[in-house]
Amino acid sequence: MSQPNVVKSVGSVRKIAIISIFIALSAVGALIKIPSPVGTIGMDSAPGYFAAIAFGAAEGSIVIAVAHLLTSAVVGFPLSIPVHLVIAVQMAVWALIFRWVNRKLGLIAAIVAAIALNGIVGSLTVFPAGGMGAVLAVMPFLLVGSAVNVIIAGIAYKGIKGSKLI
């Protein structure tokens, strides 16, 4: 009879704990809104971006996707549940790219990439519902929200990078 791999189990428990803590932080952030036409821009994604560069791609992607769904749920999924599911997947991809760019080009490049992807490319998600007018109406708010979230994540990461916390 073989014994379970204790090290692997501890690693899995640690990952679940990290994801849970950062989802809880995202839930708090989901209640802090940046005024916008859609009402779903908040302080929810900073924990996901941080988790992506500090702990791993899977952790960050899960946290940021759930974070978007939480912030959308708070205001009643104004763009519809299917559209918010698409946005949640987008956010997971942005977190993956944030991590990848940070590893390849550094933190400043990663911050710029994440802000551009979420703020500009993410704005295009509302095009089917409202055309270019809706895109242009949402974009400035989404750029500000993206910048605040990504910069907070970057500063937090820079502050504890190299410590025993990550």
C-alpha cells in the first residue's frame, strides 16, 4: 500500500488557501466602485493581478475571473451573465499576459500591457450591445480602473518581492 504524497497535498492546500484569500480580497474590492456607465468597474482585479505574478498563472487567473463575476453580481450583471462570463475569461487571459510580460520584459512593461489590454481591448466587449459609442463611453473609466488596479498590484508585488511571503 503506497502512502499519499504529503508534499503534493500540502502544496494543493496552500494553493487553495491562496486562491481563497485573494478571492476574499477581490470580494471586498468588488464593493469599491469606480463610477462608470456600466457600474462593474471596481477595485476587484488588483488581487488577481497580484496573485498572477506572485503565486502563479492558475492562481491569478482563477482569482481575477471570479473577481469580475463578483463585482458584476453586486450590480446585477448589467451586460448579461453571458457577456460577464466572456469578460471573466478575458480578465483571466489578461492576468496570464501580465505574468508573462513581467517575466519576459519586467514589471513596468507588464503594467502597461495589462492596462492597455483591459482598458482598451476590454472596452470592445460592449461593442455588440452599443456600438462604438458605448465603447468610447466605457473606455476612459475602464482605463482608469485598470490603471488603479494594476498599479496597486505592481506596487504590492514590488514591495514584497524577494521576501519570504511569496
